[in-house]
Amino acid sequence: MILSPSPEPETLPEGALIAPLFAVTAQALPEQENALVRARAFAEPLITDETLPTGENILEHADAVAAILKTIGGSEAMQAAIYLVYAGMHLNRPEEVIAKAFGQNFATLAVESTKLMRLQERTRAVHPSVQQINDPAVQTENVRKMLLAFSRDLRVIMLRLASRLQTLRYHAASKTPVPPSISHEALHVFAPLANRLGIWQIKWEMEDLAFRFLEPETYREVAQLLDEKRAWREVYMAQLRDRVETELRARSISASVQGRPKHIYSIVKKMRGKSLHFDQLFDLRALRVIVPTVRDCYAALSWIHAQFESIAEEFDDYIAKPKPNGYQSLHTVVRDEGGRTIEIQIRTQAMHDHAEHGVAAHWAYKEAGTKGYAGVSASGDYDAKIAVLRQLLAWERDLVGAPQQQGLFDDRIYIFTPDAAIVELQQGSTPVDFAYAVHTNLGHRCRGAKVNGTMVPLNTQLQNGQTVEIIATKEGGPSRDWLNADLGYLNSSRGRAKARAWFNARALHETVARGREAVEKLLQREGKTAIRLDDLAEQLGFKSAEALFEVVGKDEFSLRNIENLLRPPEPPPDIEDYLLLKKARHTDRTPKGGVLVVGVESLMTQLAKCCKPAPPDDIRGFVTRGKGVSVHRADCSNFHELAARTPERVIDVEWGLPKISAVASVYPVDVVVQASDRQGLLRDISEVFAKEKVNVIGVQTQSVKGTAWMTFTVEVSDAGRLKRVLTAVAMVPGVRAARRR
């Protein structure tokens, strides 16, 4: 389903934001029945003897938080969640255990709340001083972390606000000192959050308590000023309440008139912000008028302005133009006959309920997942959820947009998924970056994108607060164009790395397939198709068949090595083989192999593959079965083993003199190189051989824990020249040793 962009909160008509969130009570899901009683019973044995870092007993803290949630309209399921949050901290596998007992929704809420609590604890540990806590960068970072946590589960807001309020209440009641970091976080992060969401009941109390701990002298001074004139003021306000209520009822306006409580922190802020003396404050005397309808609000306002002298510059119509957080009310300041100022707020009961508790108290739909709870489904209330989350985004932008904070987090943007989750991206990210941030596989299969319901090119740069829907194929991979920086498809390092990894994996797959094909063809030629490929790889020194196929596919491992392994060793010679030898006088005829067998004419010779002799090596001969004389280096271990077993087969041989007109003979020799593994090592060593005009006919490489072992088979005319070549190879950066095998 294509989701159209949600309107900004400022443009919503009355009640549009909160209406979908109010619900008619409905049957709870099975796992939520009696959830509060079951959750407390589940948590009690785990937390009853445990205490928080503040010293408060955890079970008592959870009981108090549940009571706060109930006061502001939180459901029983939400109250139950706080017990599971603290119980989860004492479980080895909290998500698994809680999900089994209470359902996945409770498990997710407990885990997300715990994550946020630990994030905030780490933040306070990193920034313990008051100066750092007041740092705008630290405050904004706290907001960002909460924002991302809230986007996954909006109920986390309620639990964290209620928990922090209870912590402050505990310190006030026990008269224990509060860490400055706790009070500052409450005043500068949690209270503004409650204000942004319109949960004033928590906002006012949290501000007053935090301010009381941070500035006790100022708090006490203002409290005394309020108390000094309290008795007279209360008598005056009671008379004024009766007068307004009676007159409005006489005009058929069913009004309920109340005094508005005074909040010390708001008084201090107003005094400091406007440089006013205590007696100059307008709202020391305040009334709240609650009427049935919006029409009655304006009728009551008209009568009040007719009876009292109004102060025009202090009038605000938040009904016609609600605050960003959905707050609605009429505010006016008037003077009575004695010139005393009175602040009056006029609102409907629905506006008052929203002002006291805010939208967060009505997120019951979240507790039942997509099936719905209390008559509201999570998917159906996308617009309401997205509107709330956009308020949180606006709050974060307000902080970042402050003059002293310009540029702090300009490198980040927040993008919504179609189900209203928030994805954090770096500035300049595209829909392809977004797809990779959501899931690697979604990024690979991305073929199109809709931004706020409209199709856009994949290299479109996203803006803060947009909703992005990815159109993907069932299978497929990224385009090569995405890695072209000039085309602008991928602007995040994470996205580029994932796309590049896909192409590298595909190239590796093709290389392995090519190597497998070559090895299997060789096994067919040798009649060894029954051999297990993993066993073959192990015999050759590789961890797996895939590793063998990779080096074969890269042409870094000669198939000749496999042939040598598959062919059986030469059997020991029989005594009858001497019949092949013809005793004759030594001649100057040089056999084709360049080796003379002393005292024997025209006898077939072959150079042993185990030691690969070359002039002017000291050599020995050994008579083989049907293959003439095998010529070994005198220091060859295989030769010594054969000679010890059958010494009668040893025969003297020597290098023949090359003919003047003949082309110089070359001999295969194995060279072993040990080096620190690095990119381009094989290329650099090969260039040395090429520069020295030494032909390389085979190479085998293997890397173990950063050390590369390479065996080169090269053709040389004499071993003396090889020494000079090895000296040059040893000079290559990273090479530790180069020797003949």
C-alpha cells in the first residue's frame, strides 16, 4: 500500500492528531489479560530485594511508576510493562523469557526501554559535570538517542518519563541528594519532551522538583513569596471563581471554573526572561474555565472581556492556531476593578484532558501490534503515529537550530519507513542509502523509490522527515553504476561498502566455479573422480576445497601440483633392470637430457622432480624400473633414502658438455619465498623474475596468519645464475627469505 505524506502537526484541524489515538475499550489479547497482576507477580521475586543506584527499592519504584502511569491515563498493559522492564535486567535471556510468558510486544518494550536506560547511564558517566551536561551538543545527542528509541516503540516515552518523575519524588521524600546529572537531564531533556508531547501534568512537577534540587535557595525564596500572600489570594480567587461561574451559567454556558496551580519554575523563568519583579507577574492570580463546546469558549471570552479590562498584547488564541504539540486553549489577561491582573484560560473538557495528559497516554494501540487493541490498529493509525514522531523530529531540529548549536548535527537526517520507524542517515543520502540502512538485502534488490508517495530517481538526495518506500525485485543485485561517485546513487560509506561487497562476493563465486571446473576436469583425466575434494584440498595444505578452487581459479596454483599428488611414487628398482645396462667404454656423446652416465653409452636419463637438479649441482644417478636413470642432487633426501635401501642401484653421473652449435639447455628449479602477505606481493616478485629474464612455469601460494609462502618453478641454464636472481627477490619489500628448494 502506498502511504501519502502525513500533514505537519501545525496544519492539523482540531483533534486531528489525537482523535485516532482515543479508543473505545475492546477485548484485550489473551497474553494481555490480567497483565498487570501477572507482571507484578512475575517480577516480585526478581526485584523485591534489589535497589536502584539512587538507593530506592526497585519493586517500590516500579509500583510508584505504575501509579503515575495510571494517573495520566496509561492502560494496565502499560503499567504492567514497567515491572517487566526491571525484571528483564535480572534475566539471562530477557526477550525470550518475557515473550514466552507475556508475548512479543511486552518483550520488545522491555528490551527497548532497557537499552535506552543504559544509553543514558553511559551518557551521564561520560559527561558527569554540570558544565558538560549543559553543553548543547550533549543535550542534542541525548534527544537523538531518545528519538531513535521512541521510533521503535512509542510506549518507551511514557515509561521513561514516569520513571524519572518517580526518581525525583523519591529524593524529595527521602531528602537525599540528587546527582546534578539526574536533575539537569530531567530539566533539559525529559521536561521539554513532556512539553513537546503535551503531558503537562508530568512537565510541571518534573520542572519544579528538578529546579528545587538544582537551585534550592531560589526555589525556597519564591515559595516563601507565594506563601506570604496565599491566604488573602485564596479568598479573593474563591470569590472571583464563584462570580465567573454564576454569571456564565446565567447566560446558559455550563462552565466549570477552577483556580490554576502555580509552578515555581515557570514563575522563575518568566521573572528572568522578562526581567520582572514577583509582584509584576500576571499569572499569580489565574483561573481556568472549562466549557462544553468550542462555541462556548468564545462566548465565555466575550463575556469576560465585557466585564474586565483586557490586556490585548497578552491574548492568545490556541484554538484557532494550536501549538505544535496539539495544545488548544484561549489565553487572556484582564484587570479587575482594583487594577489587579488575572490570567484566564478557556477550553473544552477534551482540550483540558489533552493538556493534562497529552497524546502519549493514548498509545494503547501499540500494545496489541498489527491486530489492534482497544479498537485501534497500529497500521491504521499511521498518520497519528507519524505526526507524533514528526513533533519529536521538530523538537530535535529546534535544539540544533539554536544559534549556539548551528552545525552540531547538520550531518544527520531522519527518514521515516512506511510503518513510521525512523532511520538515521548522513546528510546527502539517497533512497539507495536508505534501503541499505534498512536491510542489506533490500539495498541489493532496490529498483525504485517513492518519497512522500511520489516516484523519484534513485539518486535523489533525501530531506529530513520524509517518508520513503522502496520498490524492490524478489531477487537481484546492485548496479555497477551505484559505485560511480559521479552519478550520486550511493553517498554513504556504509551503502557503498555493502554494494562493493556484493560484487566482490560474486567475483569470488565465479573464480571458485572456474577453479572447481579445472580441478574436476583434471580428476576426470587422471581417473580419480572418486576422490573427495575436501580430502584433496587438505593433502595440498588448504583448509577447504573452496580455498583450493579459489587459488586455482586465480591461476595462483598450478594444476601440476595436483598431478604430482595423484600419480603414485616410483616403485623400487628390481635387480633385473641391470640387464638394460650395456657395459661400454666412455664416449663423448651427450644424451638429450644433458647428463652423462659414467661408463654407459646412450642410456636414458631423467631429472628427478623431487630436487630438480641443474648445472653445476653435484649429482648422483639411480637406476629406476623401465625409466632409465633418475638424476638427483647429491644432497636430495629422497636420493639418500633410495640409496640406503638399495645401494646397488646408485650409479655415477655427470653433466655433459654442451655443443657449441646447440641452444643452451634450461632446467626447472623450485624457489621458495617467505614474505609478509600484502596486496601486489605476487606481482612484484614476478616482475623481478621477468626483469632477470627468468621464465616462471609454475607458482603455488598459501597465506597463513599474515605470512605468505610461495613456491615458484623457474627455468634456469645453471644454478649459479639462480643465486643472483634470489638475491634480487630478497630485496622485494616484505620478503623475509628466498631460497632454492
